[in-house]
Amino acid sequence: MRSLSFQQNGVTVLATAKFWDNLNRLKATSSGSIAGFASTANYGYNLANQRTALTNADGAYWSFGYDSLGQVTTGNKHWPDATLVAGEQFGYVFDDIGNRQSTQTGGDPSGANLRQANYSVNNLNQITSRDVPGYLNIMGSADSNATVTVNGQSLYRRGEFYRQELAIANALSPIYTPVTNFASLTTTNGTLTSSNFGSILLPQTPEAFTFDADGNLFADGLWTNAWDGENRLLAIASPATVPDAAKRKLDFTYDWQGRRTQKVVSAWNGSWVPQSTNRFVYDGWNLIAILSSDLSPLASFSWGLDLSGSVQGAGGVGGLLSMTVHSGTNAGTYFYVFDGNGNVMALLNATNGVAAAQYEYGPFGELLRATGPLAQINPFLFSTKFYDWETGLLYYGHRYHSPGPGRWLSRDPIEEKGGRNLYAFVLNRPIGNLDMFGLTTPVQVLDVFFGPFVDERLWVMDENDEYTQHMRQWSAVQQALDKAKADLKANCAVWKSKHQTSAYWHPYITSKFDPDRASFIVPVGSPDGTDPLHAATDYAIYKLTGHITDNLWYSSVGSFTVCITVDSVDCCKDTAKAKLNIWVYNCMSKRSFGFPAPFSEESSQYEWWHWKEDYDLNSGGANHLPTKGGGSWGGT
């Protein structure tokens, strides 16, 4: 267990805790305040270590389904009695490289009336069009005894929850439609009423998408985008087809590191008229202050340890502690509440612990509900990333994520090292994975949720070992391939020997390059299952292979090795044709590996590479199986 308390004037206002199971998977998070606010998330997993359930404090729960590639295909919320929650049902269908083919969203308590949208993509994995169902999903919460209407229509209620689906005729043009939410409650002191007015912009269906020559999204049904030569988003503006009252323009400025330092929002009144200017101040990549155009403070932020157990090791995800609003009716300090993925679930008043904002999301970060006076003042939402309320985009640092289509607006800056589909968001595995800055291979959340002791040892390793620093950035195996290629170019088929090691009882990786092999060896530890090194070993194995072992691994002793060999003897003639074999084996264990099927990522820089096993149980052996291709995992 790991706990954290938030105090104001010596009084504990908020207490949070996290719990892990015996496989070091996050089991639960809990948060409670002095005002009685409670937020919990209890997680369930399948045999592939995928999160299949998330249960909240009130007993309502999400269920998730996956395809054979680990992509999330369903995400449905249920009431404690298993009845589906109206409007909170999601279904996704992907092609063989991870592009969306269709979605089904919405739904009533019986699971009917799901609204389908079909997608079209080109050969560059860019969306060219998608359907926009002519319905608006309006959800919220109000006193269970209150009478609530939306645009004068009665709606579905269950307890405090309400939902209405408004039909919108968007076949001919984008629609900017008003929405009025009216609630009344009769008490012994009279009748209380509340009215909220707003408008929602819905694009025309089908919605068309176009891209520039660098693969950046140029236009969709609601926005036209401008990019600079470094593929940074400079401006977003409403096109002429959008009604004048809804037109907005956002201009961005960046520093030399690519951090967004200014945001100017303008409205249309015959020409663009600036409405607000925000300037941003950072500590590393963590935003610590928002300033006005005259540099007066609007909001400031305090950060602690993020999901990595270190400062900024996971890009700040889950590490935001508090926000201070410096002026206006909502001036004050507010504490953040997160779920296990580092998504902001609530803000609590630091003085009394009362909820000032609460949020709910769909699987890809779709904002389902945002309630409370601070709901739209707080800029940090899904994955602790900055949310532009004007556009619905999440700013990750190096790219912008659009939760609606579940994609990035631009190609991955690290190219195929982040996955073969340059626009896919965390390989379509958002339930248990996160992206730190919009340019790395997704990090599985369960590999950073260890206890404090193991966390400390792992992050010392990361900070001091060059190879493990590379692991933090993206795929360790891909990094090994890149290093091998560089050595091949420099030395033909002869690799200079390179060694690095440390004491056995410290989590480490021994890496060795010799004329025919590059290997990465991880100690397994003692067989009693009590040594924290087991958790550290699991971490290293995951980083090298993309998988976590099951409990069978805990009773084994020996070393786990990832090896790379060179097939081509005379590789100097054409380094692009150098063939690299990658395989894994357990040098001394007689146990089954207990792994899922090998992952199928390929390197575009090589003709082919694959996984296989070495059945020689001697640590120095090289009795390689002659077969090629990615077979299933096995043991001896």
C-alpha cells in the first residue's frame, strides 16, 4: 500500500491510498475527504494482465473487452445491478493495422439504440471521412427529487443521474444548437430552480478529413489547422461553414524545447478579435503557472511524484497535487483526485474537502461528464494532460490527441519506433497504458505501480544505466536493434565486446556484445517469492519483451536472457540486408514461462526479425533452434 495525505493548516482534508496484488498489479485506489467525498477504483484483470473491470465507490462498474491484438473493443458502464448506464456504452472495430473501421456509442439501459459511425482511411493510415450520428448525448447529475428537463424535454433518470439524447439534423451543414438544462426542486422553504444555457457545435455528416504533405491534419468538419516546419500546431480556426456565433481561433507559441508557452483565443466579429491570452511557465515539462497577457498569475500548480514513483518519470501523469486559482469568485486552492491511470477524477476545495469539480471519461479520453464550479476552470483532465475546452483536444507536449476519433492529429515524431501506425493512440490500448509526451511507445501502467522499495531501486537503475535510460524512452528491444545496426555499420560483422554489470542483489541488466551475439541478462532471484527483487525482475522482463510473467515465474531460479545474433556474415556489402534474430530463453529454470503469445511488432529498418527459444540450459550455451518465425512461448 502507498498512501498520501493533503493537509491545510494542520488538518487532513484529503487522504488517498493505492493497493497492489501479489503480481504487482494495481488493485485499487481510494480517496476520501473530511466532507465525506469518496472516490474509489477497484480493478480486475484477465490472464493476459489486461484490465477488464473498474468498480467505483457506488458499486457502478465499467467492463472492458479486447481483441487478439490487445486493442480495446468494448467499454460499457453498468449500475450495481448490472443494468447498462444509458449513454455510456462504447464499441470499437479496428483493421489489421489499428485504424478504426467503426464505432458504436450511446445506448439505452437495454443496450439498444447504439449510434454507429463508419470510418474511411487511406493507405497512409489517415482518416479521410467518418459518420457523425445526428444525436447529442446530454448527461449530468442533479438531486434525485429534482425535476430536470433538457430543451423542455423530460429525460431518463436513475438516482441523481440523468440523460437525454437530442436529435440533430446535421446532414447539410455543421449545426450550432442551443441546449437549455432546467432543474427545479420543491422543499419546505419553497422551490429551488436552476437553469444552464449553452450551445453545442456538431459537424456535418459525413465529416471529411484532409492532411498536409507532412501528415498533419489540415482540416476536419469543424477546424482548419496551421502547422510550422517542425510539425507543431500553430493555429486552429473555424472554417467559413461554421456559424459565426460559434467561430473561434486559437493561436499557439512554443519554446525551443517544443513546450507550448502561449495560447490566444479569438472570436469572430467580422474579423478575429482576441478574447483571452494565457502564458505558460514550466518546470521541465510540468506546467507550474498560467499567466495573463500582463503576466499576472491566473493559476499555479504544485506537483509531486507521478505514476513512476519519481518526479516527471511518467511525464507528470498522476503527479499533480494542487491548483491555486489567484482571482475571481473561485479563488483558492484545490486538491486533485486521480484514478489508477492518472486521469483527473475530481478537484476538492483545500479548505473543506468539498468537491468543486468531477469528471468521467470514455475509454479513449472522451469527456462524458464535467460538473461543478471548477469543472471548466481546471485545465488538466484525462491522463493529467492539458485540455483545450474550445477544441476538445488534449495537449501532450509533442502532439495533440483527439479523444473523439481516438487518434493523434499528427504523425509520431519518433516514427515507427512508437508503433507501425503513426496516428494510433497507445496502440488502441488506453485502459491500462499511457503515453507520457505523445512520442513514446505506450507505457503499461501496471509496470510503474510497484511498492516504494521496488520503485526506488528501479528508478535508481533507470537514472544510472544508459541502456535502461533508453528503455524509458521507448522499446528496449528496438533500442537494441538500433545499437546493433550502428555497430554493424561501424565494424561490419565484428562487434566489439561491451560489458556492464553490477552486484547480483541489485536490479540490473547485464548487456554483452560479442562477434555473434548481443544479450541482455536479468537475474530472477530467490525462489521463495518474498524478495522484492522479483518485482524488479518482472519490471525488467516487461521492458525487454512487452509482457509480464505470471506467478509460475516466481518459483524459478536463474537468468532470463534476450539475445540478438547476426545471420549475415558479410554484412558490410549491404547493412540494410543484415538479418537479426531475436529470441528469449530461461537459462536454468525448468518452469513454463507463462507468457502470452509473442508480440508482433516489427522493425522497418531490417528485413525481418522474430522470436524463438534456446533450449540450452547452460548460461553460455548457444544451441540455437534452426526454425525461423514467431512461434508461441514455451518452456522446458
